[in-house]
Amino acid sequence: MNKNPDRNMEKAAVNTSVQICGITFKNPVMTASGTFGSGEEYSELVDLNRLGAVVTKGVANVPWPGNPTPRVAEVYGGMLNAVGLQNPGIELFCKRDIPFLRRFDTRIIVNVCGKSAADYCEVVERLANEPVDMLEINISCPNVKEGGIAFGQDPKAVEAITSEVKKRAAQPVIMKLSPNVTDITEIARAAEAGGADALSLINTLTGMKIDIERRTFVLANKTGGLSGPAIHPIAVRMVYQVAQTVSLPIIGMGGIVTAEDAIEMILAGATAVSVGTANFMDVHAAEKAADGIEDYLRRHGIADVRELVGALL
Amino acid sequence: MNKNPDRNMEKAAVNTSVQICGITFKNPVMTASGTFGSGEEYSELVDLNRLGAVVTKGVANVPWPGNPTPRVAEVYGGMLNAVGLQNPGIELFCKRDIPFLRRFDTRIIVNVCGKSAADYCEVVERLANEPVDMLEINISCPNVKEGGIAFGQDPKAVEAITSEVKKRAAQPVIMKLSPNVTDITEIARAAEAGGADALSLINTLTGMKIDIERRTFVLANKTGGLSGPAIHPIAVRMVYQVAQTVSLPIIGMGGIVTAEDAIEMILAGATAVSVGTANFMDVHAAEKAADGIEDYLRRHGIADVRELVGALL
Amino acid sequence: MANKWEGQALVRKQAQIGDGIFDLTLQADEIAARARAGQFVSLYCRDGARILPRPVSLCEINAGEGTIRLVYRVAGKGTKEFSGLREGDAVRVLGPLGNGFSFRGKSAFLIGGGIGIPPMLELAKELNEKEPQTEHKMILGYRSERFLLEDFRAQGEVFVATEDGSAGTKGNVLDAIRENHLSADVIYACGPMPMLRALKAYAQENRMECFLSLEERMACGIGACLACVCKTKETDPHTNVRNKRICKEGPVFDAGEVELS
Amino acid sequence: MANKWEGQALVRKQAQIGDGIFDLTLQADEIAARARAGQFVSLYCRDGARILPRPVSLCEINAGEGTIRLVYRVAGKGTKEFSGLREGDAVRVLGPLGNGFSFRGKSAFLIGGGIGIPPMLELAKELNEKEPQTEHKMILGYRSERFLLEDFRAQGEVFVATEDGSAGTKGNVLDAIRENHLSADVIYACGPMPMLRALKAYAQENRMECFLSLEERMACGIGACLACVCKTKETDPHTNVRNKRICKEGPVFDAGEVELS
């Protein structure tokens, strides 16, 4: 008896698809930039067709060698990284990574990094005729000297770079925001004023780990970006604040490990979510999150995931 | 053979005492405000004489009832709290809590909270003739509508309130800083400009947890302060940044659970450290941290803990 | 001796006795020697991702054996971890915590609802021991599935209420009291807030003393952090405001002194 | 079949074989069927506070039994957790990972230093099997205490160097090579960076081929996150910059192609 409703819900179709800027994603679960490459390495173990989108590792106008090693350190409930946006450059990326991802039934969001407005614009223009669905502009990487977070912490710079990018972008533009700010709603408003089509938040929080036995910094870069479940409550709070402030769709990320974490983010105002560091904890984390959201909808008799978006606002 | 050096070090005296503003603390381990009350409840289980200092729960000019419940929520590797600085008011505090703490051989640091500059000043003046060693001014509590973090995120307000308090304080003044800022060094410089004698950092990071089954906020206050091991790498980074920026002594806190965590903070520039949320994980956490620092000094043949302070700067 | 003990306790046995309900016996001599009905202990998780102790009420205290019995419901990852404990495992525990029930020497209702039922068992045992001549009745409210029923019947007269009517009175504990025309001078109760509110009102109408064991999310569990407070009629001498610490002044309160939200 | 397998592996046995050195055998048929010398696996911790997998090199692969043998040193909380695994426990594992050693059909030195010693055992076994007629010598460098020595002796001629001279040549592996006037065409080595640097130089002087297994802090372990890279002489076709992924193109590299910092 008790189980019948569930059984019926199993049969009942639930909608897990969401729309952002008129683009439909089969489910709200994406991969966070920098944790999933361009999907090739994970495709051995993960069915990319189960994902709403693959968000690629950041790509610049030219190849970047990244930072010296060690580039990562584990911390309590999370990790620090200072990879420094190593990437093969946009040319090889367009020749190799995009065609690879096109083989799968999932959306393609290209994360774009740069050291100057011109860098970002060059990449965005190069992508104009490429078969990618959206662009995510990384103005919040804490691990590069120029560009990155330098832009992301200054509202004027955020608005300026957003409008520069928008002028040249053929695809909808997502601005990825840094949590290392006093008031993230101010940054979000600046991105909106600059014409952003959507927002991604949060990027990593700047952290540091010291090896007390060797009495040295664990990361060659001294500081790195803190990610993983440790930062999830901060990410949920910021998504909630931004969702109340701007009318742009939000892709929520930051410490999402399980479907429960993802649903928290959606209830707080995210239309979609990205699974990042959790891919290192379990190669199937993103697939499981997608499955878990579907299970949750069935269990609660909710026909459409979109009913959950911002339900707590 | 192998063990002999250790044995010798056991016998060798190591100095664990540190000085802040000319006051000597028997060791660098304190209790973080709000996690230890005024020590009375813990004294049943913990030897307060083993601690460098007890930093009391914040006290205001009048009793505060605090926030509605639930006031706490566990999160991955940490917790959220929105107690809202419930306190019995300065009069009862002076009559009961200070005499209690005087019975122990440990330093007394009184954490002061307020909703306005006048509130802080009233408490500071009331304490002028009380036998307490230092004052810690809490301008960074995220859980009260007025005062608290509102002051702590604005450099001008920090400088102003610091100088107001300093005018009236009979004891050295520690300003406790919020990590919810774009640039904590700017806030630290403001406190220094205002005449602060020392700095405490970090207070909690604002976070949120949602109960997806009930589809509601876990905390009655919606948001709360994130503390615990999850935030330690952020705290170490901020202590390191501030130690490079100002010449004030720093009391480092944020996710310290073990002696290793404490030593990281000291190497990054903290003269002393506070154990907070870890008291909930293990009532003996602070004692163990003090013991562990001593063991570390012996193991590494370091005669004086002060050799470690800021050793990585 | 100190009032509280903290350390590793050996698991004597654990069994599942209901849907998500587990029955755990720990060897904790120092706690068993100090504890009394209505108090609780803090259990600490092994998994470092879960940093706060879980408060669990004492279902039975056996000072002679030096054991404590904890009957709890799996409500989250922490209690799920505890449910995996096997004989011979160790678990870190702190207790006894809280005030416990006070004895009034009068006829009493011992009322438990859902996972508030277990602590009433130790209370029944202590009342039988300390007040053999006073009459008390146990009224237990379940959703449907019963647990601990035999243990309670061994302590005296038991009345059952089930929401689905699968046993005893269909309805709640007050329905059972009325249906069976029960009366007493004192109410001791533990259970969900709606039940406690109803019992407070019922006690006032019938001029009964009423002692309620309250629940709230806790952090330190010993009264230092002020997380688990409840509103009170009068200003509390310790907090100096109108609330009391459930983990310290409570969890058992005179219904008259607290405001049940 | 897929190249990698992820899942729960059963612990067949574990023993401590040295000061902080543990010898763990896992039932992992799919990994044993695919793996070869020089590859590694990722082990995942149970404790949620530790989120990253630990890379551990394969000491032995038994495709017949479907088991893999891991010999590791307790270096932190993660490996400490692994050292507590007992027969019958399950541990989540991903592998095999990395490229492994390539066989050159020439006389070889198999050189291991410290915790770099274990992977050379599987290499010795595979060389004996695949290149029975080629001569190879094993040179093992220990600080002081020896481990796995009998296993290596079963595979052929073994030379030992100890820093404290408590056995074999006093000094490092190169001292042992010189003292025993050893020669070969190829070097296969795994161990601390100073040893690898010295071997690279030695191989150049003596015109030997040299293959080194490198270590670096890893995150994903499969080549996606670009955490564990090493500098290379030439631009790598995948990264398009002058570095390679140790977990993917490595951990074994031709000494000539990498720059050892």
C-alpha cells in the first residue's frame, strides 16, 4: 500500500529539462569548468549524454602553461587548486575539443579566460561560428596574476568587460562571479547592467594551506581556490542573494556533491547547477545528481523541476 | 636510540608563552568567543588553567534575547549559527562571569558587542575598572540586523568605531574582523588607523542551509555564520595577508581543530590562536591544541613558540 | 565525582526494532552511575564531515551493569552512521546531560509520542522503584508500528494510541486518555511539539502538574553556546532574558514556565 | 572492454611489513585484468573530511586471482585510514591509471628508492615473463629498514643500498651500481626526485635509455584537471604547452623528455 504512490510516480513522466536564454537543457546538471576538462577523459567512465551540459575548462586566445606544481592540496571537506588556467589555446580547442563534444547529446558551454578585455574578446569572436551553445566568461579565477579575479572584484570592470564581450558574442554570455567580495549582489547588478544573459556562481574562495613539518606553503602559488562541499553553504547563500537582486537566470555551483545539494541550490534560485570538485570524489557524481533530482521529483509528486527554481525566494 | 632525542626534548624546557600588548599568555591557545560561554559550563570537563586565555561570549550594554530557533545547523565539515549574540548584559556579566573566571590561572578577554558605537562604548567604559586583560570588539557578527557586520564591512566605520572605543578603553583593544569582505587588508588597515592594539580574525562566513524535504530554511534567521574546519584555509590566507599588511599582533581563528591547524595559523602570522567550533567536536580540543603545540616544539627542537610566529612571512 | 563523563564507549549490542528505529546498548559505567530518567547523552560521529554531536535520550540506565540503552530513529547521516555500530565497536559519548525528570510523589501519566517514547521507559522504571505505591499509567502514541511495547508493559499499565488505528485507540494520546477515562495528578511527556502543546492545555484545564521534555537543534550540548533555547514566561536567572537552555536547564520543563512555539 | 574500472573492492588481506609500510591485497578482477607494471590506482577514503582519492602504485598484479597488491607508506590521514582496512572490508578504487612501463627488450636496471620500490616488483615479474632471456638487475635503495626484499630476490639478482649502511652498499643506488660494477642498456626507476635526477644524469653519461616514474599531487587522477603536470622539453600534443599530465601520459616518462625540477 504505502509504496504504491511511489510506484505510480515511477511510471509518471517528470520533466527535468530547463531553459536558459531560450536554450533547453535535458536536465539542470552541468559540469563545473576546470574539473571536467572537455569531457574526453571522463567519457571513459561517465555517460556524457546524461548531463545537461558540459562546461569546458577555461580556454584563452593562446595556450597557457599554468602555474608551477604542486597545484592542488586537500583540505578538510574540500581542496585548494592553483592550476592557473593551463589551456591549449582556442585554436586547438576548436579543432579537437568542440568536435569531440559534438558527438554527445549534451549542451556545450565554453568557459573563456583571459588576461585582458582584448583576450576575452578574441576568444569570443573566434567562437562566433563554432557549434557551441553558450559562453561562460571567467572573471573570477583567483590563480592568475592578471585578469581573472582582478576583474571580478570591481563592479565597474565587470560591467565594462561584460559589455565588451556582449558586443562580440554570437552565443548567450554567462558571467562567472567571484565569491571573494563584500557584496556579490553589487557585482551581479554590474554584470546585468553590462548586458550579461546569465550568471554563474560561485567560483572558488581564496585559501591557503601550510605544511607545518616542512614549514612551507603546500601550493607553489602559495594561495589557491577553495572548492568542494566545505563551501556549499556560502554558495547557497550567494545564489539566494543574487536571485533576489537580478532577473538573470543563475547557474549555481560551489560544493555540490549530491542531488540534495543541487536541489538546495535550485530552491535558492538557480535554474541549473554545476558539479565540480565532486567529480574528483566520485566520477559518477554528476550522473548521480541528475538521477537524484529525478527521484526527488517523483518522491514529492512534482511534475516539473522548474517548479523548484527559486521556490524559496 | 631513535627515541633518545625525543626523550631529551621532553626534559628540555620549551617556552610556549606569548605576549600581546605587553600581556603574557601562558600559551597561544584561547577559546573563540561564543563557543565557550564564560567557561563555566566547560570547566566541569576542561582545565581552564591549561588555556592561554578564555575569550568570553559577546556581551552588550543590556541583555539581548538573541534570534529565534533553530539557531544552528550542521553542514559538511562545519556548522552554521545564528544565535544572534544572546547575552545577559554587562551588569550580570561583571557580577557573575568575571569573578568566576578570576578563579582560574588564565587570561580574560571580554568580547563586546553592540548595535551602535554608543553601545560598544558603554560596555567598554563599564569594564574599565574590571579585572579583565583585554577587550575584543565584535564588529563582524553576521547574525544581528544592526551593528555587527554592518560596521565590519566598511573601512570608515571600522576606523571610526575603533577610535571611539579606544578613547574609552582601559584595557588593550582587539578588533575582530569579518571575512565577508573583498579585501580584509583594507579593513585591517582601517582598524590600525583607528588605534587598535590587536586584531582577531576571522569571524564566520555568511552561509545558508535549506531543508529540501520541508522546502524551508533550516535556520529561523535564514542565514547564519559558517564556522568549523571547512573555513580554515580561508582563515589562514586572511591571517597571512593581514600579517603582511599591518604591524599589529594577530589572534588567528577559523576552523582550528588540532595543534597542526593552530601552528599553520601561527606560521602565517598569528601570535595566538582561538579554538572555537572545535570545542563542540571535542570538549578537550583547546587543551589538546595547547599540548600539541608543545609536542611540536619538542619534536622539532624549537625552544620558543615565538620563533614560529609569522615564520612564513 | 564530576557530573559528566566524556570518552569512548564500547557497543554491547545493537538491533533494529522498527522501521528506522534502532536499539543501542553502550558500556558506559561512569554515565550509567550518574544518569537519571529524562537526561540525554551526546554521541559523536566518526565521519569528520559531521562535526556536531547528536543528542540521544536515555531509554534505560543500568548502573549495575554500567550500561545505557539508547533507542533512536535514523533521521539523517549521523544517526545512519550510528545504526551501523556493531558489538565491540567504540563510539565517543558525553553525558549525562540535561536535568532529567523530577519526582512528585503523585499519580502520573507517562506520555510518549513517536521517538519521544523511549525516555519514558527509564522514567517508568525509576518511578516504580522510588515511588512503588504511587499509581502511574503509560500512554504511548505511535503513527502505526509499535516498538518497546513489551518493555513498557513490564512496568505497568500501558495504553496505546495509533494514528491509523492499527492498535489501541485510533488517534492521539489524548484520545486514548479520554477513551479510557484515565486521570492522574501529574503529566510527564516527551514527543512532538503539537502533542506537547495539547498536553499543556489539557493539564491546565484539568489542573494537573505537567513536565515536558523539549527538543531543539544543539551544538555544544552543555549550555555554553546558547543554540538550543526555549522561550520562557519569566526572565531566566542564568540567561537574564526570557529563555532557558534546553540542554542545561532542560530538556524537562514545567509546562507553566515555557512558551511552546 | 573499458580501460578503467571504478567500484568497491574487497580487502583480501593487509599486513604491516615495515615502519609505516603496509601491504594491502584487494580483490579487483576488472583492474587486475587490465593493469600492467608502472600503473597505479586511486583509492577513496571513507571519511568525508578527505575528499580526494589517493594514488597508489601497483606492486603486484595477479590477473588469475583477480587481485592487486598495493604496498604504501602511511604519509597522512588518508593512508592512515587505509592502514586500518581489514580482510572483508570494502574500499572504493578506480584504475588502472597511467601509462605503465614500456618494454625495450634490453638488459635493464630496475631501480627503486624508498616507497618507489614496490612498483618495480611487478615490473620485474613482467620482464621475467615477457623477456626471459634479457638480463636485468634490481637495485633497491632504503634509508635503513628493508621491505619486500624476499619478493624481489625471487625475481632475480638484487643489490641493496642503505643510507646508514645497515645492509648492502652504504649510500644510494648509484653507489651500489658502482660498487658492484653493474651495467645495463636501460634504466627503469621510481623513487624520490633527487634519485631520479641523479639517474637521469647517469643515464646520459652512460648513453643508457632511462624511464622514470614521477610523482605529483593529484586530484582527478585521469587527466582532466591538469593538477599533476611535469615540465617537458617539447610542446605536448595534448596540452599544447611544455608539460605533460603525470596521471595520464605518465607516470612513466622517458628521462629525455621531462625536466626534473
